[in-house]
Amino acid sequence: MAHLLPFVPVPALLGFLILSLIPVPLSRAAVIALGVGAAVLPAILFFPVGLSCIEGVCVAGAVVPILSIDTGVFVAQIAMSMDPLSMVTGGTVVLVGALVLIYSGAYMASEPLPDLRRFFAVMNLFLAGMLAVVFAADVILLFLGWETIGLCSFMLIAFYDKLPKAVASGRKALITTRVADSFLLAGLMMLFLNAGTTRLDGMLAAVPAIDPWRLAPIAGLIALGALGKSAQFPFHTWLPSAMAGPTPVSALLHSATMVAAGVILLARLAPLFAAAPEISAMVAMLGILTAALGALVALIQTDVKKLLAFSTMSQIGFMVLALGLGAPAVALSHFAIHAVFKSLLFLSAGVMSHAAGGSTAIEALRGSRYRQPLAFWSFAVGAASLAGLPVITAGWYSKEAVLAAVWSSGPWGVPLWLLAATAAVLTGAYAFRVVFIAASQTADLAAPAWGGLAVVVPLTVLTLVAVVGGLSVGALIQFTGGAPVHTPLLPTLLGAAAPILGVLLARQLVKHPQELDALAKRMRHVRIFRFEVLYYYYFVRRFRRVATVLGNAEGTEAVADAVALRREGVDVPGLVTDDPLGRGAGQVRGIRTDLITRATDGQTPVVRMVAGDPIGRLLIVVARLFVGFFVARFNPDRIDRAWMGLAGGAGHAWALVRLTQTGRVRDHSLWIALGCAGLLLFAWGTSWR
């Protein structure tokens, strides 16, 4: 059955080509049928392949060659493989992708026809690109799929392209992940130069022979690429902004595509990281840092989509932690379960938000239990699985496996376990805060009828899997080459108590919302989770105050004004002694006072005095250097602005993509695509072995 593998992504790719390039008018129903059908067919084609894998055909790995390119120096082979890893991840992607696209048929039905066609075209390409990443047996196909999902995420996040915020968010995601991708490309190129092959199995087989001094940089560069795609610290800033797209986009992006790609890559190259323990330790530390801070920031969110975005960062952090500790099978089991309950949470939140008038504010969801009972209970089940309520939810089994792997990881196991358990408490708190608010009564319980089977079927299937899927965690770990870790009774009981403590904390916060407000105010330093703000608070701010007074024209003018008023006999203590620059200006107040005193006593204009004072001039020169190198470049959000500046060309690319939907450009694109397909078929036919 492995020979069917290359055909699994084909329906999704054809769906994209038909919807985006074929210049034939299609009705609304035809567009939805094509878009949904192209996402459901991969699941149907995958079923016999996955079944044969479970029966043992792929245990040793089944590689299906597609194309070989002989350069005379080496042979580049494009191929797909079906092994336990691709079976678990591929099965998750096709299942979640099909259910999300079915849901999209109802959610996006009211969009204008051109936008509807564009949405399903890009979603199909998104799915095809992710399947290429999952099934790739060589780095060429893997990187092509990797870049495809990056481009699609930009087009989907910026789907509402008349909203500047949406376009800006898409550009930010595109550029941030492109920077990380540059690290990945460099790492893969270095790995290829040392291994001499593009096949992943050949590269991993060559790892033991690579010089350790070369291996660590290779592993480090690849890890940075994976962390960027999975929105882990310090590349995390793009994910919370990515909520500007439609809800089905968030559901697919956060569960089975894009952010999951980094986890899959780290698991695929696990032998490489096992040979570079220092890089694995870095990955584990960044994972636990992201898991803990993501949960902390999610606790104070007031928008349900942003809360779920920080939740994704936190849960992916758990997976990255397990990967860094050398437990890829455990990470993959949590990936599969997380994909189910996270897509369930997004889809049910979308229904509740629709019933609340389109608002995604958590307070607007009040009364959802009565307005949309199916969506509410689906969300409650998803939240219980996310929190990891013991025994009755799938999330508990996969999270418990991660905690057990952490506990047994060596000398650092207990401190890391404590941090992970704290994150688990916070997870229960932020997940159930939404449930308790949505369960409360409100005066306005009227809700428009919306959804039908296109909503009921995905929510029902995902809810069932979010409950009973935990029974498969042990089998998943063993199937992907791991072994379940059994911890002593005490940490097991404490791990089970963590989500319950989180639920109790959520109840307390909902009963006394002022406590959460006070907590949010006290947690303003959580802003350090943003790299640029961390830099600003602890380094830039102090220099900025000095630089503003000594080197900034405004500061000099303020001193000159004070001098002029003083000469006229006007007492201006406020201008001199007040602190218009905020705390910390006391350190420069003496300098300002001294300047004024010397200027007034000597009847010397302050500008002339400074010009004739080499020490004063040196201070100004130094201050201007600080402004140029440390302040201007690293103001709050300045790094974000830098991303946006780099992304300036992305807007033009997006305009070109939009042009492919109309007129001759689309026709030309169609012929180019057909020509490329013909060349690929010719090359495939002449290189088949």
C-alpha cells in the first residue's frame, strides 16, 4: 500500500490548482464542494496506507521514490516515506484537516464568492504543503513543503486584506518565520555537505561520523528553524498576532499545521539532536520557558482567540521540552492529542462567538451554555482535555507522559518537573475561566440558528476523540519507538492534582474578577516575555533618559529655555527640578543644573557654552551614539517594526497573488503551472528506477 503514499496530498493540491487557476466560473456550492472534497479525499486515501502501517508494513520504513536528479556529482532524490512517525503525524493532519474544512463550509459560506474561492484554494494548498512535510523522505521535499505552509500562513492570516491589522499580522508571521527558516536552510545545507545525500535516512546515518565541532552548529541552526516555525521563545511574537485570520485558519494552523511542523522536524531528526546534547539542553530550556510563560500570559487574556494562541505556545513548549529531553515518542503523542482538543476549542469558540454577535471577548461569551449548548459543552470537553483533568480526558494521559519523562530526565528533572507542573496548574486556570464565564446566565439568550451538520459533525467527532483518545497514548508511544515512563506515586498524584487546583483557581478568579485585574496589573512585568521589551526595560531605558537630556535637541532646548527665563529673572524651578523624563532622571538632573548655573553665571548662551566645552561636547557625541545604536533601534515594538519594514515587499507579493485570481495573469499562471507539471512528469518518467 506504500505506493499510494504520493497520491495522498494530490487531491488537496488539485483543489488548489482548480480553485485558483482554472478560469471557469463556479457557483458558491461548487466552490465549497471542491474545497471540502479536496480536504476529505486525502483522509480516504490515507486510510489503507495507514492501516497497512499499523499492521507492520512500515515498521522498518517504506520509502517511495518520486524523482531522481543526477547532477554528475551526487544524486538528489525526492521521495516519500511511511514510517511510524509519518503515520501518526499524517493521520492527525488528514483527520483534523478534513474536519476543519467541513466546518469551514458553514463558517465561510457568507463570504463573497471570490474570497470564498480564494479561502478554500489556499487552505487546500496549506494542507498539501503540510502533508509534504510529514511524508518527506528527503530535505528537498521537506523544505518545499516547509516554505509552502509558511507562504500559505501569510495569505490566510492576511485573508481580510482590507484590514491593515490583518495584513500587518500576516507580514509579521511571514518575515519572522522566514528569518528562522534561513537558519534551517543553513543547517540543512551544512548537514548535506557533511553527509553527501539529500535523503533524511542517509543524513541521520552519517551523523556519528560528523566532527562534533561541526555537529553542534548544524543541530543549533536546525533547532532555531524549528523553534521559529513553532513560535517558541524568542520567535514567539508572531503567533498571538496571527489571530487576524478566520477562525478555521486558526484551528488548522494551531493544531495540525504550521506550529506543529517544528515539533515534527525535531522528532524526525531526533538522532541528530541526541548526538548534540548541548543543543538538546538548549531546546529543553526554551521549551519549558515558553510553556511556563505562555500559560502565565494566557491567564490574563481577555480575548478567547488570544488566550488560545498563548495556550498553543505553552502546549508546544511541553512538546519541545520532551524533545529536548530525548523523548520524541512522548512529544508525538502529545502532538496528536493536542491537535484534537485545540482544533475542538477553536471551532467551538467560533460557534459561541458567532452567537455572541461576532465578538471574541471572553465576557461576550457569557450565556453561551444556553445560546449554543453543543458548542459550549464541546468547548468544556476541549478545556478539560487541555487542562488534563485526570483519567477522564485524553489530555491527561499525554501530559502525564510528558511530566513522567521530565521527572525521569536526570539531575535537572525535579526542577523542570516543578516548572511544568506549575504550568499545568495555570493551564487549568485559564482554560476553565472561559468555561465558567460561558456557563453563567445573562439576560440576552437569543441566538441565530447557524451551523447544521457541517458544524455538528466536526464538533461531535473531535469531542469523542478528546475524551477517549487518551486510551491510545501508550500505544502511540510504543508504536513510535518509545517506552512509557512510570514515575513514583507522589509525583503522579501531584501531577493529577495540578489541573484540579487550576480549576479551583479559575473558579476563584471568576467569582472575584477584581483579583484577576489586580493580578494583571502586578504582572505587568510579564511583558518581559517579549524579547524586545526585556531588552528595553533592562538596558535601553536607562541610557535613553541620559541620552534624551544630553544628546537630544529637545533636551538642549529645554535647558536653553530655562536659561533664558532665569536671565529674565523668572523663577522656573518646575522646569529645572521637575522630572518630565520619568524616574531615573535624577542622575542627569545635576548635570542639567550645572549647565544652567554655569550658563547663567557666565552670561553664556548654552549652545555656545556646550560647543566650547570639550567634555560637554563629548557627552553629547556619546549620547547621540547611544541614541543611534541602542535607543533608536530597540525601542518598544521597534523589533516588530523592523519585521514589518522587512516585510514591505510582501505586500507586493500578495498583490501579485491576488492578480492570479483575475484576467490574463491567471491564464498565464495556469499555463506556467501546466508547463512545470509537464516537465516534472517528463523528468519523473525518465528517472524512474
